[in-house]
Amino acid sequence: MTAASVTPLRRAHAPVASWIPGAQQPAFDPDGVASVAAQVREPVHVVTGRHGTAVGVAMGGDPMARGDGYRLLGTLPPLYPEWLGDRSFCETHGVRFPYIAGEMANGIATTEMVIAMARAEMLGFFGAGGLAPARVEAAVDELVRELGDLPNWGVNLIHSPNELAIEERVAALLIERGVPIVSASAFMGLTPAVVRCAVSGLRVGTAGEVVRKTRVFAKVSRSEVATQFMSPAPPELLRTLLDRGQITPEEAELAARVPVAEDITVESDSGGHTDNRPLLALLPTILAVRDEMVRTHGRPIRVGAAGGLGTPDGVAAAFGLGAAYVVTGSVNQACVEAGLSDDAKAMLAQADVADVIMAPAADMFEQGVKLQVLRRGTMFAPRAAQLYEIYRTYPSLDAIPEQRRARLEREILQAPIAEIWAGTAAFWRDRDPEELARAEADPKHQMALVFRWYLGKASRWAIDGDASRKFDYQIWCGPAMGAFNRWTAGTFLAEPANRTVVQVARNLLEGAAVITRAHQLRTYGVPVPARAFAFSPRNLT
Ligand SMILES: Cc1cc2nc3c(=O)[nH]c(=O)nc-3n(C[C@H](O)[C@H](O)[C@H](O)COP(=O)(O)O)c2cc1C
């Protein structure tokens, strides 16, 4: 043990000055301490009694260099929710708060949600994943029309390994319409489409710095992927884009001076696709990668946190770990702006922390990839798991034993397989004839497409509120939802109609500031009661 580590108490109690009370006496009792701790926007003095050693808190009064007052151990300046993250995040993206409502596929993160967040001086990303390019285009046009030159909104560019043409088309659209932020997700490595978003429009600013037209956020849960986004674009991808005429030689040259993305969102255990990693382990790991990359390349990179954030405590902890900003998902899906049926939102409002489960994912069904969904009130997860088990067991639809096939049609699919296949074949003929040809040549792939029909429809039924298929609703959701429901129980935010993305965000941030202040005071020896670490939701303007 070092000399520095044996004397913390004496150091903490060494007064720096005296403090003379004004209208208000200092507080040493739990109620008084809790009340002062909650007033985060006021400076707080940490004091000890004139003679005793008890540590308390005080506001106002007169901190003096000398005198016969209380002994002043230190003063905490005001704390604002705006200041919890990295200040450069707010400056760069033109926001007041370091907070993002994350993209949710199939337009569940609606244009309305993105507009509400942008106008409240936060960030929101439109959920373009899973939508046809024409729908993405309509949404982008609406956002451009409504938000004009505002810099603080974005659209998801989701990596689609099976549909690279769609990825390319969406990237081209986002660049062409001047979408200020592209949030890249599900990438296992860089592709021409995402690099094109980062590089198109790079130019030299007045001070010789590289200025971006499009800011790319990258959502990652693995350090090897993070490393690629934190590095300058690889020359071979730049060459491909140059050869295609999609970037200019000047842009390619400038690309060598900047990382692909300057904002990296670390996604821990979350709703939807997730590696289920805990934030406490993942964020420090990727922050360390970031430090290394910044040492190598010199340009600052911010790292934000996503996954499991549904309470002020969680948000305070993420900032405490060093997150530059926070991203929420599950809790926004239960908000009025979300593109999900009221029925499904009501189910989300009932969820507890353990009411989630991993289930087969439609987009990567054959690879056995899973995503996190709501378990309570729906049979989707066990039914989807049965489909996967059948897929693994039999080589084709025809090989499924008659009795099992009949049960499958009756209980899960609720339609004859032949009928589903006819519709599925028509869909793929239109969207991607190669996929259809593959299925016709490979009966196992045909089975996968039929089962993926169910998985895809299950999301659609939840979005549309198809009551006849309520037990099949597929609702992506993480444990944050249950934590949020418990936190808001009995308050105005328990009512689905009062859950707006902006109220949810403001309450999470305000509460995080209160908890951060309580924690600060505790570290200085103030006996902070447990209730000072609790923040009850309220209508915040
Ligand atoms: C319904 C739903 C759909 C989602 N769709 C996408 C998506 O299309 N692309 C993406 O990058 N992230 C998607 N996410 C992840 C969120 O953007 C966010 O990162 C995540 O939900 C944060 O974790 P949390 O659910 O614990 O709050 C989705 C999340 C949910 C709940």
C-alpha cells in the first residue's frame, strides 16, 4: 500500500476554508442532505461542523478564506444534464444533450420520432432497416423538408450481406439528399457503401482541417470492427470508389487524414440484434481500443454507450464509465411516436426485466443468429425456436413427418405451407429472382424462406396490431424496458399516452444528473441516504 492510499480520510477532511451560513443552515441529516443533493443546478458546499467531524452539505452562505464558521472541505459547481457527456459531442452535432434515440428497423423509429428529438436539441436516427428503398426515400424527403438545415438527425444504414445492392442504394440516397448523419450498423467490416458515406463531400476547411459533409456513427459490439471504423478508410476501398466514379481524387486523399467514423456507439445487451455483452465489460474495452487508435492516428474519436439504458442509474453509470453520449432503443419503442401498434406498446408497458428472450432472427435465420425479443404475452419466441429446430432436423419441407407438418400449419403458421410458399415465391420473384432460383434448386433453402415468412410477418403483425395474430407478435426488446417500467411505475410515465421520446430522454438525463451529484457527494464523505440516488419521473420542459 502506498503512502497516498493510507491517508484518504484525513485528506478528505482537510478544510480549505471556512463557510458562514446565510439564510439556510447546513444539512447533516438524511432528509436535509437528500434535499440539497437533488438541487443539481446549484453550487454545493461540503462542510464539517465547527467542532465535530460529521460531513454535511450547504448552499448559499459565505465561503470565506478565514473565520469562525463551518469548515469548508470544497465546493461543487452546478451540474447540468447537458454536461454529463463529452462537450465536443454537443458542439459537433449541434445538440444540447448528449443523447440519441437509436434507429429501430421497419420504420419503428419513425420520422415523427426523429423530428421530435431534433427539435428538442437531441439526436434521433430513422429506422430504415428492413424498408424498401422507396419508403426510405419518402422518409428522407420528409425529414429534409421538416428539419431543413438542422445538423442533428440521421438515418440508419444497415449492412445487408444478402442484399448489398439495397445497402448501396440507400447509401447513395443518403449522400444525394445530404442527410447530415449516417448511422452505420450490423457491419462486420467496412464496405464500399459505408466508406462512400464517410468520404463523399470531404473538404479542407479555412484552418486547413478536414471538414466532413456526412458524419458517420458506427454501432459496434466487437473491438475488431471498432478498429476498422476508427481507422482511415483502407486504400483498396477508396480505389474501388474512385474506379466507380463515386468519390473524387481529392476526397480520397483527404480520407487518409480522418477515421471513417468519429462517433462509435458501443452496443451492449440490447433489444433486437445483440451480442448480449454487459456494458461494464464492453465499454472500457472499446475505450481502450479508441485510446490506442487516437494515439496512432491523432484525430479525436468519441465513444458512446447503448444497451440496457432504461433508468437514470443506468445512464449515470454509462457516463461514469466514460461514455461520450448515450443511445436508447427499447424504451423509445414504447413511446407514442414509435411505429408500433398500441396493442404491442401496451404489452411493452407490462414487461419486467426478465421478460425478454433470444429468438431466431429473420434476416440471418439459416446462420442460427438470434435477437432479443419480448417474451411476456406472446408465443413468438418458442414458436420461432420450433421452426429453427425443424429447419435443423429435416432436409426439406416434404421430409417433415405428416403429423408434425399438420401441427405446424395449424398451430404456428396458421396457413397451408403450399399457400405460404406461393406468396413467398411471388415476393422473391419481384424482389430478388436469384433467391427464388436458389430455393427452387435447394429444398432446405425453400424451407428457410417459408419459415422466414413467419418471422417477417410476426414483426409486421406487431406493427400493424393484427389482433388475430397477437400471440405471434415479434417485438424486439431488451431488459431496459422492464427496468424502465419499474422506475416509472405509479408516475405519469407509466401511462403509455404520456411516454414521448423527449419526456423519456429528459427524465433519464435529469435523473442521471441527480444520481451523479449524489455519487459525487458520497465520495467526499457526505452520508448520502439511498433515496438521494432515486429520481422520480416528472413532466420536464
Ligand atoms: C425495436 C427495435 C428495433 C431496432 N432496430 C435497429 C436497427 O434497425 N438498426 C440498428 O442499428 N439498431 C436497431 N436497434 C437497436 C437500437 O438502435 C439501440 O441501439 C438499442 O435498442 C439500445 O439498446 P436497448 O434496447 O437496451 O435500449 C433496434 C432496437 C429495437 C428495440
